[in-house]
Amino acid sequence: MTKTFDIAVFQGDGIGPEITAPTVSILKTLAAASDDYGLNFIDAPAGAAHYRDTGTSFPDASMAIATNADAILLSAMGLPDVRYPDGTEISPQIDLRKRLGLFAGVRPVTVRTGQTTPLNLPANKEIDFVLIRESTEGLFHTQGCGEVSADEARETLLITREVSEKLFRFAFQLAHGRKAAGRGSGRVTCVDKANVFRAFAFFREMFDAEAKNHPDLTADHAYVDATALWMVQKPWEFDVLVTENMFGDILSDLGAGLMGGLGLAPSADIGLNNAVFQPCHGSAPDIAGQGVANPFAMILSAAMMLEWLGTSHKIAALSRDAARLRTAVEHVVADESTLTRDLGGTAGTEAAAKAVLNAVLT
Ligand code: ATP
Ligand code: MG
């Protein structure tokens, strides 16, 4: 019997709906052509525009759709001129991360031959690594609630055994999956600052303990400062990097920079039972409604979703379609005529997405 997956779709704010529609349409085409799986899309209203129009940013019904779905596809939420009365930003994606316990922020960094990068890559080198950012604790633990007096401010760095063990198990599993797919060298690097902070020595101990369960993979450590240097000097040597929340926040922007910006940067926030897939960029209100937004990061996030569903449910057709979709985007991005404005081209959202669909179908 073919399994049909429920996908919660958060169209979000700004350019969100413009990049969501063609992405869902590509996914529907792939699913319709497959005998091995089905996809059922359920719209979940939420976000800043929803708050402006209804007084609620994240309706309970939308949270229920997300909680019950097999996976969640989200574009971007938030608008600069719509805020809660206390001035804080409207970001239902953070509520989702907390509510669903999405502890692993997954940020793939890929630069294929011919793709624009600010690095001067040797001709025979491509970049293909994944950064995993712990997303629920670390230096973001006291987020917004640090202690501040007139003369002093303190924040807490929290590392727990429970979350770290889940995080490292996930990292090694991801490395196994990549190795099996012929990507990556089967190397997992724990990025920390264990020479200075006892919390990171603790983090590292748990990493080493998990590594013992994976003798067929290479496990090593790197300090975060050295990692920043190597991401620029020899990024092709990395496979899977796993790190604390704040370090991951910073390194993932560096990773997006290596890819030539946010335009091609997908991401996933993964927990034990659910996951959110969304582009790294924001809602880009400055270009919303003009039909010029770049849909590639959103489409690549959808490919990550297929990959995750395929791995979690052991359905090879989903993993194959994920690879097809990724390859299609790589193909389209290598052709100047279908690049969007942010990538130096002139194509609109519709033309760019159509090119991906055509590449998928051929
Ligand atoms: P957030 O706080 O939600 O991350 P941000 O302030 O970082 O948002 P973005 O919304 O990511 O900002 O936009 C930053 C710049 O990048 C803007 O000029 C925007 O137009 C551009 N941009 C972002 N995403 C896209 C996209 N998909 N296509 C084209 N341009 C984009
Ligand atoms: Mg931003």
C-alpha cells in the first residue's frame, strides 16, 4: 500500500506565498508520478500578516495541523512593520521549534563546479558538507531573559546530556546516510571550544561516547575559531559538522556566504518525530508581490523534506526524488538565463520555478 504523507504548509509572509505555490506544485508533480508515495498538502495560516488581519499570529488549529503532519514546509514569517504590542517580532517558527522539540538545525552547504562562490576554489574541488546546529539550548538558553543590572550582564550556556545525546546520535546517522548515498567521506566533526569552557568539554565527552558506536565513521574535533578558518581555506574536507546553538548560528551564515548568499541556502529543523523545512532567507518584504523572488532555496528545502521522509520511512523513491530535485536546481542555477535577480539574472519566480520543473521532468 502506498503511504501518503500529510504535509503542513505555512505560506508565511512577504514573498512566502509566491515561492510556496511553485514549490508545492513541483512536489505535487513528483508525487503524482510516483507509485511509491503520495503527498497531501494542508494549509496552515500563521505569521505577521495573519496577526495584522486577525489578531492571532499562530492559531491553535494551525499548530494542530503542524503537530499532526508528517512534515512541515514553511517559507518565511515576519514583517518589519507588524509586531506584538511589546515590540517583539512575530516568529511562529520559533514556537514550532520549541513545541515540537526540533533540536537539530540542519544546514547543508554545497557549491558545485560552475556555481558562484566568493572563494577561489581549486578546479577539482566542490563543497558539500552539512552543519548541524543544536537549536534548543546552548548559548541561546537564556534568550531574552539574561540577568542585567546597571553594572553587569550574564547569560547562561546550557548543555544537557538529554539533548546532546540526541543531537550526536542524529549527526552520526546523517553521516551514515550521506556515506550510503555516495556523498561525504563518513566524517563527523564536533565543533566546540573545549579548551576554554567546561561545558564544551562535557559536550565533547558525549560526542566521543556516541562516536564509539560508529567505528566505520571517522569522528574528530575542531575548535570553532579554527573551523571558521577552515571553512574558508579547505571547506571541501568537511562532511558533517555538529555544534552548539550560537556557534551554529554564526557558522551557518558563513556557510551561506560560501554558497554566494542566502539565495540557495535551504535548512531543516529536525526533532524525533517531526521536522520543519524552510529556506534560510527571510520574508523579503522589499520585493514581495513583484514576482521576482528566488524560489530555489525553498525548492531545495522541499528536497530536504523528501530526503528526510525517505530516510525516516525507508522509502527509496522519496530519496531518489529528493536527489532529482536537487540535481534539477543545480542544473538550472548553472544556466544564466534562468537565474533570478538576486543571483545576477533576470528571470522571475515563475520562469525560474518552471525551469526546475522542466529539468525534473527530463
Ligand atoms: P529575517 O530577519 O526574517 O531573516 P532579514 O532581515 O534577514 O529577514 P530577508 O528577508 O532574508 O531579511 O531579506 C534580506 C535581503 O535579501 C532583502 O533585500 C531581500 O529582498 C533579499 N532576499 C531574501 N530572500 C530572497 C529571495 N528568495 N529572493 C530574492 N531576494 C531575497
Ligand atoms: Mg535574517
